[in-house]
Amino acid sequence: MSRPLIIGHRGAPGYRPEHTRCSYELAIQMGVGAVEPDLVVSRDGVLVIRHENELSTTTDVADRPEFAGRRTIKRIDGLDHSGWFAEDFTWDELATLRCRERIPGIRPGSAAFDDQEPPLRLRDLLALLDDHRAGGREVIPVIEIKHAAYFASLGHDMARLVEAELAASGWNERRVVIESFELAILRHLRERGTSAELVFLIDADGIPADQLSDPTARTYADWMAPDGLDVLATEVDGISPDKMIILAPDAEGRATGPAPLVDRAHARGLAVFTWTCRPENAFLLPEYQTGTLAEYGDWRGEWAVLQRAGLDGVFVDHADLGVEVFGV
């Protein structure tokens, strides 16, 4: 069985606030083969690395009196969200913020590094990866484009912005993976002739956000059916389902996987990644939970099911643990 690509999900957020320079540096130090930046857009069209465009869960924006008037409510992907949003700030303003741990109750060790680093742009991470490459360490970016249809409604063409950034940084001729929960942006990139590998993210339920207004649109479950995989095989290079789909828990929360989806996708020439491996009980199936939500459960037992699946890539929050299990 070949070793999957081990992807530092937002860097190493099990130990440092997500998407910070120190989080990415630690993931690379721990041996990952790739890191994953999520992209949103500033008001002036800069690609900013944040998991969501709402900023208050991962930065100090709510404590900044000069930005108090920016708080608002927005409807994004069919849901109302309250807070401060990247698209309402210039990059220069965003660069004054400081990053914080998203789930401090689960990860107090990471929260100890709050308020030390500013957000990054995509170009900052690509430059960091260039530095490591110059030192003999090749690490690829697995870029997730967030809320592409929503940003398009504001006049931001995410495909064009990403392509321009990759070209300006010299990464358009190197291995890059681009992923999204929205198939339309991946199709747009393919139509524009991107050389990046395209991966369709698949949630455990629901429908892609860019298809919410289409009553005939396929659900994520439909895309995993044989005829859905047949279509995907002509449009993307791989799929990345929620790990729960691979684990296939029964009604009591016991893993019955690996699910046959992996073999079905491979038979159609699609690579298969999965997300996200985390050792805390809060994120494990019930049969692998052994203590409080913040404590580590039997993560090795759960991840062993994923290891047997023959995956091509795995997203991990704790880079060292991912390398320990999947790097053999």
C-alpha cells in the first residue's frame, strides 16, 4: 500500500492557531508533504488565508474598537452570519489583526499562542514554501477556495485571482492542488486551462452551496453514486469526502468501513483524499472516545480504518501524529 499525501490541515492547528506562519512552519518541520491554505478575499481583491470570511472566531477583530462599526449580518451560502467579514476590509487593515485559536476549550495549548501573528496572504505562504524548497524540502500547497459563488456575487473572480497569484509566484508550473465544495469553480478553472490538480470536496450530507437555487441539482450523496462519479471523472482529478463517509459508522457509532466509495472512485481514475484526522475525543466516533472532549481518545484505532482504505491523501491537524500513522 502506497503512502498517502499527508496534508497539514491549516498548518498544524492542533498545536498553533490555524493558518499562522508558525502553524505552517511546525507542520513542515513535523514532516508533512503538503499544507492546506483556505482562501477568502479582501475588499481590495487580495487572497487572504482564513478558514472563513467571518473573522471573529480566529482573530482579535472583535476587540478592536476602530473596527466596531464593521460588524454586520450577511447571508452566505444560504445561511445568515453575524460578525466581521474579510471582504469589508482592505489587506492593509487585515494585516493589523492578530490570529487566535478557534477552539480554545479543546486546544488550550494552541491558544497560548494567541495574538502573536497576523493573517497571511496566499503569496506569503507560497514564498514560505519557496524558502523550504531552496533548503531542499519540497512541500506542495493544497488550496481550498471558499465561498466562490458568494464572492463572485461581489465581483471577485476567485479562479482568476488564484491563477494570477500562482503565475506571479512561479507556482503555475509546479504541483498545486486546488479544492472546493463547489464544483462550478473547479469547472471554471478547468475551462481556463489550469495546470493544477482539481479536487471536489464532499460533505457527509447536503448540497453544494453554488447549487442551492437549483431544485434539480445533485446532492453530495448523489455525486458519490456511480453515475455521479462517472461525471466527476470527466471534470476533476479527485474527490475529498468527509472522513465519516469513509468510516461508515452504524447507528451505534461503530465504524464499518472502509466504505466502498474509495475503490469505486479509484476504478474511475479519481484520487481520493479525506478530512480531517483529529485525535481529540470531540472529533472521534463514539467507539473510539475514551475521556473528556479535549482529551485524546483511541485515535490510532479510528485512523487505522482510514489507513486500510488506500487513500491518496489525508488531512491532519496534528502533523506529527499523521506522519506517525500514515507515513509508514
